[in-house]
Amino acid sequence: MATFVLIHGAGDSGWAWHLVAAELRARGHEAIAPDLPDDPAADLNAYAGAVVAAVGDRRDTIVVGHSFGAFTAPLVAGRLAADGLVLVAGMVPAPGERPSDWWGNVGHVGGGDEDPFVTYYHDVPRPLAEEALRRQRAHPSAVAYEQPWPLERWPAVPTRFVLLRQDRCFPAGLFRRLVPQRLGITPEELDAGHCAALARPRELAGRLSDATWPGK
């Protein structure tokens, strides 16, 4: 069985993955969902280092990055020589690209209504959405947001992408175009909004634990 390394997105914490982690454990896997540092001096390498430290000597890893976590997940996957990498509505970075430039580079002006219950949590049960907002953290730092993505190329790790059809932050059409361009793969699709880990944890865990991987 695999060890799933679950990396949260901007403003979030490892708690955002707790329902998916429970579903993965019920399937016999291990799941780790660390909090990334909210240190204002921390950069992308520090985020990756914190995740690698949390993994320790575990093997058979599959790294999962949500949203902004896509800037950290490939760094982690490369360092761990992971068996797989999954991006869930992930901001697929290009070598040397600063997160602050990503929006303009991919032709996306940003997400929707300013009300988080409308843009991010529209399909999440209200108590979970309120708890997620209560747990918001100062992540990423301005340092990380302005840092050029440090990898020269995508890591040599089998990669999948889960597109969320009801996402109001990153519309489905954006990733239907961007994922083939940047990763050379076709995204899988799931009927959920941006915070699928809270809205559709069982369905998302099922996708993550799918044993079919490209190149295997």
C-alpha cells in the first residue's frame, strides 16, 4: 500500500485533507498531511523541506498537491523519488516562473466572487466551510510568491492531474488547455468545486488511490 503525501493550497492547513486522509486509511493506505510553514521568510524550498521531513523514512510515496500546492508538490516528489504525483486543481508551474506571474502567463485573471462561500466552498457543507475559514493561515509567504520556481524541468515521476468541473476559482476550460500544454497529459475530471477534499472526499480518495499510473 502507498503513503499519500497531501500538500495543501494557499491559506490552508493539513486539516483540509483530513476527510480524504481518513478515506485513504480506510483503503489500507497511509496518509500524511503536514502544515506548511507560515513563516514570512519561508520560500518554496522551505515548504518542500518541511514536507520531506514529515515523511521521514517512509517509502512507496504518492505526492498530491492542491491548488498553490502544485508549486511545492513537484519539488517534494523529486526529492522523495516518489512513485506518483497528482495535482488537484493545481497551478502547474513552468521552470523559473514566479507564482505571482502565473496568472498572467496562463491568461487567467483570478477567481470569481469575493465571497469564499461562493467561489471556494459553494459545494462544501457549511460547518466544514466555516471551520476551514477559521483555520486559515498566512501561507504562502510573499517570499515564496515572488520566488522563481526552482526546478529546471518537471521531475521524472509519473504525473496525473484531477480537474474539478465545478471549480469557480480555476474554470475547467483553463486546465483543459493548460495541462496538455505544460504536462503533456490529459486531465482527469471530477464533479466538484475547488475544495473537493472537503466536498467530495470519498470520490477524490478513490481517484488518488487508483492503481493505474502512466508509465507503469
